[in-house]
Amino acid sequence: MRRFFAPPEHFTGEMVRLGGDEAHHLRRVLRLGPGAEVYVFDGRGREYLVRIEGWEGEAVLGRILAEVAPVPEAPLELILAQGLAKGDKLELVIQKATEIGVQAVIPLHTARSVVRPGEGEERRALRWERVARAAAKQCRRACVPRVERITSLAALNARLRDFDAALLLWEEERTRRLKEVLGELRARGACRRLLLLTGPEGGFLPAEVELALAAGAIPVSLGPRILRTETAGLVAASIVLYELGDLG
């Protein structure tokens, strides 16, 4: 059955209102009309069976028939801080991170980031939010991962204490492999909120790594091969969710 998104404020009593791209897709692309039944999720973890009742201008009005059990979220809250990369690489990261179960993506500005904060930032933020919503709709998640505004590495370092662990992916790390560190976290049994940090093209500067480690980050290696920035974070997130979450 078709799935659509409506923010929580569009639910009123027994009715829900679909607007914008969602209404256009339902009416103009799928050509669904009154009487059709669809699923509508609110991005916060709730999902409903809805019957289309009619139109209000360009908006679609639906009647809530029942709340349905959504696909469960991963037991681990995994946040991916992804170094800003060129082109649309971050869109790919957001899309795939949503599919595998990441709960938030932080676009991370570092010394080697080509993209600079303030350069079309509002437009990019709206685009990234749309990518996350579309990916959640496709993969049947009722929770849309939040995409934070662009954050500096220094500002993120100040937040590391908010996490049970912060793992920094660093190609120069020689002794600590990701799987070994995850084994230690699993043995402790107290990791419920974890941050992954990955740099942009060219990686982190040594000075940036030193500051992150001083703030409490743990450097980890993904192995002998050098991965692209858009690959490294997704591979690491998949491994983490396999070992500590519900993937696999």
C-alpha cells in the first residue's frame, strides 16, 4: 500500500491533511481519489491507515481509520557526523543512512571541506530534509532521521559528552580496529547513543584529530583500504548497526 508523509501538526482529530509534494504525488502522479486507502506517517514514529476523503484546494484530506504498528527503530541511537563533501555526496549519505537505521546526520565542516557554511545553506538544508523524508517513506520507517545544520568540528567536540561513545574514523589509526572497539562497547553493555565522525575528501588534519581525541573521541580504523568519504561513514554505520543494532 502507498505511504505518505504528513507532519504532526497536519493531524487534527480523525483527519489528516497532505500538502505540497505529497498531495501532488497522490493526486497528479498516482491519480488516487476519494475512497482510496493509504498509509500516512508523521516522521516521529506514528503511522496510520487513512482513507482519502477529498480535496481542500491543492491539499488532500484523509480520515484516519486506524493506527498501525510501524517498523521498529534500532535499539541503538546512532548519529553520523559526515564531513562535507563535494557535489551531491551528502545526499547519497543521508539517503542510505536513513535506509540502514541511522537516527541523525550532522553535516560536519572541517578544514578540508570544500563546501563552506553560508553558501546556499538554507536551500541545501531543505533539500537534505526532503531526501531524508523520501528515504524514510521508501524504507518504511515512521521516524524521519533529523539532519542538523552544518556544524563545525570544534562545536561538535563540545558535545561529545552527550554520547556513550564517539568513534572517529581515521585512516592513520594503526592499532584500534572498529570491530575491536565495538566488541569492547558490547562487553560493557552500556552503549545506547553513539556518534560516528568521518572527514571530507582528504580526511581530518592531524591537529583536528588531536583536538577530537582530547575531547574524548576514540580513533578507529576500517581496515587496510582507503575508502571514499561517502563510503566510509556508511560502511562504519552498517557495521555498528549490525553489531549493536538491528541490522542483519
